[in-house]
Amino acid sequence: MRKNGYFFNVTGIPYKTDLEEQSLLLYYSLFNNSLTLTSCLLLS
């Protein structure tokens, strides 16, 4: 999400570069996937 020339990630921390955006999105998706996986394993 772009706001006043800055990007904001999920945590609301502003960052400027596309590279940061990509790595953060990758990190969050990996984090969410592992969280989902862990939940499934715990519940099963």
C-alpha cells in the first residue's frame, strides 16, 4: 500500500524500496504458511 511516497507493510512500518516490499511479503507469506501448517498439525 502506497501512502505519501512510502509503502506500508502489515505492521504499519514505512519502507521505500520494492526489494524491501518483496522480501517482507515473502517473509509474511512464509510466516503465515508455517503458522497455518503448525495449526493444522496441532489440531489433527
